[in-house]
Amino acid sequence: MKTARGFFKPLAIGAPAPWRELPARVERMIHFVPPHLEKVRAKVGEIAPTVDVILANLEDAIPADAKGAALAGTIALSREVDFAALGVGLWVRINCLNSPWHLDEVATLVEKAGDRIDVIMVPKVEGPWDIFYIDQLLASLEAKHGVTRPILLHAILETAEGVMNVEQIAGASPRMQGISLGPADLAASRAMKTTRVGGGHPGYRVIEDPHADGSPRVSVQQDLWHYTFAKMVDACAAHGIKPFYGPFGAIDDPVACEQQFRNAFLMGCAGAWSLHPSQIAIAKQVFSPDPTEVAFAKRILEAMPDGSGVAMIDGKMQDDATWKQAKVMVDCARQIAAKDAEYAALYGF
């Protein structure tokens, strides 16, 4: 275990000092792009202003014989679009750490785009040792290539071992930006009997007790991911990093996608992945607090400026606990308003 004073020391001579606080960024949707496809990459300049994060994907869904093209496409993309000027994050999902590709990917990314990449997403993280490794590797490469700001790390929670170790993963490095739930690989790791990518399942239900008259019993579908969500959110909150929902695979079911995203938002997630352009607007709406809720939260803060005491607003008692809840809502809305003029007008900022 590192000492408290040693936690924020650079891991390589000449590497940039780690962030002590995460940069204030809005990340409601992480929009995935397959960078080996030139036709898709050519549209990123149009899509980028409509999203908070563009992620160049090198891992799942990229064929083995296209890995090199995807890496080259990522470097080209970092040069073709000025993401920083647009206020859009540039992330890259590398291949998993036991793959034959990740080492060349990280080395090339830092050398040729180190000052333009905000976050590297690491799949199938199983414990803090994975973060220790990539943390040290990045520091050495940043020092070698004169990168002036540290690249952050984002872990995907998609194995049973990773879930077991999520608290240690969240606190493994000051580079940690957040963690995403990866439901497909996690389902396989757990031997769950589903082929769905996120969302609920019609077979996972509760049912009320039998009625004396034999009438039909009400049965309600439940959330397969609630336990894992809660554990991940608590780990991230405790360590001051961001939790995210990952992919929702049913592109043809926007209603279910919205509900899954909303569940994640209410439980504390900052955003979700968008795998298709149709999911961008869903994520933007869901992960932006409702203007009515924001207006009510502002009234709470106005009624209790220093957060102490008690107030009655519309028949509801407010105290220091609800003041904290209101501040979370207003702070989130204020950050979004600073980036998004549409929501600045809706929130009155």
C-alpha cells in the first residue's frame, strides 16, 4: 500500500504530476466509434458537437485483422478533429491486458496522441494490480514522450473477480476517472443464463402470493444488475470517481434503453455508453436532471442558504440532509449548463 504522501507522486522521472481532483467534465454519453472504418470516422466531426465524449474503440467488435487499422484510425482521428476546442472528451478503449495488442496500442497512443487523449478505458479489470501495471506503464511513456498532462484511466467491471475487488480498483491510482458496468462479459463470467447486453430479463421476476379465489397473480420484472450497480456506485463515490452504465445492446428498443439509463442515473451514475447515434439523445436527456427537479432543488438551497435548520416547502420538510441532496442536483445542473446552452436556458443559469 502506498503512503498518503506517496499516492500523488509521479511514477516516472519527468512524468506529469497526477491529478489531485478530477477535471470538471460533463460525460453524459460515451459515444463509441469503430476507427478502422473510414466512412464512420469521416462523420465524427459532425457527431462530436452533439456528444460529451467520443471513444475510439479498439477492443470488442473490432476484428483481429483490423486491430492495426483501428489503432491507425484512432491516431488519425485525434488529429482530424479538435476535440478540446469542441469541449468534447477523446477516450480510447484498448484491448484487455492479457491480449497481444494492448502494449503496442498504449505505446503508440502515448507517443502519437498523448496530449490529445483524455482517458484510456481498460477492459476486464480484475483487481488493483491491473491498474498498478497500466499506471506505471503510462507514467513511463508520458515521461519518454514529454506528455504534459496525465492520461486518466477508466476501468470496465465485467468479471466476477472484478466485482469482488471493485473497491480496491476504484482506489488503485489517482489516474482513476471512473468505472463502467460491462453487463455482457460479466454475465458470461457469472454463468448467467442470458444473451442480452444489459437491461432486464422477462424471466427475472417476483410474483405475489396466491389469491384465495385463484385469480391471476401480479408478477413484475426485476433488475438483474441492481446489486452490481449499487456496489460499483458506492466504490466510486467513496473514492471520488465516476460510475457509468455501459452498453445497452437492444438498439431497436429505445424505451427499454431509456429505462435502463434512468435506473443508472437515479442510482448515481454520471453517464452511459451510446453504441448507436439513436442512443445519444436518450443519454443526453436522461443524464441531465429534470428542470422541474432542479427548480425545486434551487428553492431548497435558497430557503436554507447555509444548509442548516429546517424549512417547509410545498408541504415537504427540508433539513440538512435534503439540502445536500438538492446541492447534488444543482451542482450537476450547473456543470451541464456551463457546457450546454440548451440546458442553461432550461435551468435558468
